[in-house]
Amino acid sequence: MSLAASGLGDDEPDLIIYVAMAPPLGNSPVVFHPAARGELHSIGQACGNGWRKIFNVYAKLVFALKDIGMDLTQGAERWQDYREQTLLQAGSGTALVFGAPRPCYRPQAVEIIAGRQHARTMDALAPLGLVWLDPAFAVNQSERLVVSPFLDYRQLSNAKIERLAQIMVDLATPQ
């Protein structure tokens, strides 16, 4: 992954999620790096419930993918265990990038822009070629790019997580 990106995760991700802002962690510069064990918990403690929700929803999405043929769980039995032991760490296949989408790092990766407003802002700057499926989801099939609701329980409910997982598997499956 480009060191110009800021975020957390594996440097060879199969799943990349873009969020508009980095967690407010003081004056330390945010660069891309694999999360250390316990780092997600520390971010949640320091930055509040919103960041805990982001990590929880990300882990739930990975578990929803497991049930339909895209398994990144590395044997974890519960999404909570996956979140604590694997999510966004080296070798996890997952990344969370702060800010604007970058060109796809890996051709097989599925990329998600979390939040319609974030996607619309990025689309205005550089057209993303999105086709809106409904008010919640948009895709660019050739780029394996999905726009979804923000990673929050109210916006990305369990039913929408399952729908997003199916959209991702459809994008990842060769036509």
C-alpha cells in the first residue's frame, strides 16, 4: 500500500474501506500502518463510541462475507474475537483508509467508500463512475468499488451489512 495513504491495516488488503476522517488522536501524524493488537480498543477508548462502532461494523461485515464465500476471518469463531485478534492487523487482508479514495492498490481488492456524502464529495472532485442501485448503495463494477452507508449501526444495519456483503461478493466474482 502507498505510504502516502493514512490509515490502518494490511499492506496487501483484499478489502479496503475509506472513511472521511481519521480518529482524533492528538498531534501525532497519521500514516498507514498495520494495527497492533489492542490498538483498535485503545482508539475506541480515546476517541469514543463512534470509532468503536466503526470497528464493530467492519468486523460484522467480514463475518457476513464468510457466510457467502469470501472468508477473511482466519478461523475466528465470533466477530468480536476477529475484531480484537485480527481486524486491520498485518496479514488480515483488511484496510481502513482515512480520506479520499486512491487508485486501487490491488486489482482483486474490493473497495468501499463509507458514507454517501463522502462518496459524493469524492465523485465531485474526480468522477468515480458510480451507478446508484438505491439510495443506500452504489457501485462501479469495473473498479470493484462500492458506496455504502457509513459504518454505524443506525446507517448500516445488520440487514444492510448482509446486502453489502452480497454486493461485494458479486463484484469479486469474475463475470
